[in-house]
Amino acid sequence: MEIFSYDWIGLVITGFATLFLIGEILVNMRGVFALLGIGFITVYFSVYLETSSLIVMLIIYFVGLLLIVIDGKLLNDGTLATIGVASMLTAVALPAPTFSAGLYAVLGVLIGVGASFFFLKVFKRREMWTKIALKDQLTKEAGYSSMNIEYEKLIDREGITLNDLRPVGTIRVDKKDYSAVSNGQWIPKDSNVRIVEVDGTKILVEKINNQ
């Protein structure tokens, strides 16, 4: 088809493919977005590649997508997500017939990733993302008082990390161990930390920068 001779068509196809695939991860669309995304990305690769190479690039692309899912569901530190996006960008750039077409394809993936978050404003968020975060606050008004008092006394106390906080881990304060979370920061093991906030039994810490 003549339309595929234009470099900008890669932006459209990879953009829609990534938009729908990431959208399927973020919101519950019962596989409709997944089918659309798979269709768009398969068309993109089939135009520029033979069957054997097409399969390889599809694997690289979807491995990148899988890494984003794993990071979002388990780690939440952005490392695997960054590798995943890089894998997807590489997969769409390599088959492009020209440098310009490759840039358009890469731009399409980036736009698709960013635009997919608008689905959260329209459709129902997938439950697997809400399960990894505790939304309910253990407040005194809700009856959580005795344990709260003990934990509230920890504010401004200092401790040490017993493992890497990525961002969740374990700290030790006065020979007692607590589960703690950093504010999105990766804090290495054996780091000195200060407790800055307590919400119920949730302890938020920050790293103490030794001068």
C-alpha cells in the first residue's frame, strides 16, 4: 500500500499500538484494547519485516511491555519500566526503512505511552494496581488507637535499614524491627534513616545524608 511509503505512518501505527496495549494494562477493557494494540503493532512489523524477523521484534516489543507490568505491579522503582520502554523503542526503530521513519516510530511509542494515562480518567482502573497500595487510612476516628500511639512515638526517631528499600523494606529502631516505606526513593541496606511520618502502622522514612 502506498501509504506505508510515508515515514510518518510509523508514528500513527506504533502510537495507536502502544496506546491500546498500555491502556489495556491500566484499565479494564476486557481485552478489547489488547486486540487493537496487537493488531496495530503486528501490521507495523509485517510491513517492514519478513516472518522470522517479525517474530523476533514482536518478542522484543512484548518483553518490554511485560517489564513495565512487572515494575508497576511488584517493584515500583522504575528500573524495569525504563528497560521495558527502551526495549519497545528498539523494537520499532530497527525495522524502519529510513532513519526518519525510525524516529517517527519511536515518537509514536512515547506518545502512546503518555496518552494511555488519559484512559484512567474515562475507564475503570484495573484492580491489580489498587491491590498493591493500601488506600484505607488507619485513623483514630476509625478506632485504631492503641497501636497508633506506639507508632506515632517513632516520628523523628532514627534507625537503620536492614535491606534495600525499593521503596518498601525493613528498618531497625532501638533493636526493634519495623516495616517501612521511602517516599519513592531507593534507599540501600545499612543506611541511616529518619522516620518523618506515621499513618496507622505505615512508617514513612527518609535517608539521612551524612555530611
